Amino acid sequence: MPSETHWVLLGFQKSRASNAKDVRFTVNVTVVSKRAWVEARSERSYLSERPSANSGYGAFARQLRIGHLLPDRQDKWWTVDTRASMESVRVEVPAIEQQVAPESRES
């Protein structure tokens, strides 16, 4: 999601239980102030130019699974197979976007 002040990243994580027919996945969300990232990089030279949604960085980065942004705040996994509709994913996108809106990312 575009932001001048924060990195807002989504990273897809496939379950080990996935196979060629059924893919089970969740989404990891990382929100980091760009200023905090620059400061962290000055102390940790191994950090890349921008964060990754699927890596852990510590207290200066807000990182969680996407299900924790939904109303029931439970881990959420979707399964996609050749017969499945993507409707279950599409329905939840507005709730997720609302939780990572710019005003909720201020730090």
C-alpha cells in the first residue's frame, strides 16, 4: 500500500500442508516507519534497503498475520484449488485495508 511515511508490505506464506491440487496460504503484514527503518539500517548494516513482509525485525516494526486485522482477530488461512472461488478472499479485503489505513500506522 502506498505511503510516503511508512513501508506497508504484504507477504504471502504458503502452508507446508499445500500440494499440487490445494494451496493453503496466509498473508503476513509488515508496517514500518521509513524513518525508523533508516535508523535501524544505520545500526544494522545487514538490513536491506527496504524491509521484507516475511522477515522479522523486532520492536520497531509492526508485524502480524493478516487474520489478526480482521474482526475475529484469529489466524486466517485460505485454500485455493482448481474448483475454488476467490470470493472468500475478496470479501475480506475492505476490512484489511481499513486496519492498515494511514491514520492507523502513525508512530
